[in-house]
Amino acid sequence: MKELFTSVLVVLLMGSVLLTGESPLLTKEQAEQDALKAVGEGAAVSALKEKQLDKIVWTVDVAGATRDFEVWIDAHTGATVKVFAEPMGQRAGHINEQQAEQAAIGVTHGGTVVQTQIERWNGYRAWDVTVTQPEFEYDVHVDARSAAVLASVKRMHPPLTNQGFITKVEAVQRAMDAIGGGKLLLIGLETNDDSREWSVDLKAKNGTEYEAKVNAYTGGVIALKAGG
């Protein structure tokens, strides 16, 4: 009887560990499979991990028989967050990150690419390319299908910060130091009117997820929020 009780206790404890332990983020392949299930047709063209609606999601482009789809898949649970559909007639291929950067550099006439991320901009599926130069910085929006430059915004670096942005590696290290180490989940550059911040999503050693805001010029951690 004692042995049976011990066995049951072990099983219950193991079950508790499984229930409370956090699963890792979905892989690209898993996200693509979930996106195809969500729309019921087509083939996955590309998948990128990003932050949307305060969630870490996989944004999956699916080419269907008569329509193109953009599917947001929750990177933690695999749930479908949003589905956008466009007529196939609007399709003009899908450019990759390097092609978008080439288009942006062509407009800025040189500089260093700091960040390239895909997003929805004014209804377009677009690459947002951030380029920095000694005195200026640019946000260039490049159509993700046609490679056409939709807009280019030029700004001067703020006073006393004309050294430009800190790198992704530096931003991640500052965020890691703030939580005592852990694992990187996602990083993206946020460009608002008055500030530039690296948004760093992390998982601490104890399993808690955090979102850290790191000043892109100074490297200072300006906000740290538990829960991502």
C-alpha cells in the first residue's frame, strides 16, 4: 500500500511539473503548419517572428489558389490571432530581407542597416528598414511584394547622440543584465516621434518572461515589464 501511495505521489508531482512548466516558442515549421490549417489551402511562402498586439507571433505568408493570406500565429500557443486575405491579382512575388535592404540603401545612398522587420504599413505588407549615417537616420518602408519604396523618413540624430544606435547585441546584453540572465525571445527596434528604443523580450532563468525597453542611443534600460 505504501509503495502504491509513493507511486501515485510521484505521478502527481510529475504532472504538476508538466502543467506549471512553460513550453518553448513554436518553431517556424510548426507556425507554418498552423497557418495552413487556419486558411485550409495554399503553401507557406515565408514566416517571421515579431511582436503584434503585445504578443509574440509568427507572421506567415501563405500563397493560395485564388488569394494570398497573412496569418498571425501566437508563438506560445499556436492559436490563430489574425488572418488577412488579399486577391491573387495583387501578388507580385515576395522579396526577402536582403532585397528590402538593398532597396532602402539605394534610397539613402549608403549607410548602415540597423534593423529590418516586416510589418503592415498603411495597408501594405512592407519591410521597415532602419538605416543610420553619421548625422542622419532613415526609416524606409519597402513593399514586401514589389520592392517599391513606399516612403522614406529622414531624421537628424538627437543632440549629443550623433554616434547612432547601439547594436542589437549590446541591447540584448543590457536587457539580460537587468534580469540577471536568461534567454532571448525577440528583439525589435521601435521608432517613435521622440524616441528610439530596442524592445527586447526575454525569458529569465526562473521561467518568467520580461519585456525590456532599452534606449537605442544610450543603452540605458528605461522600462522593464514582467509578462512580456
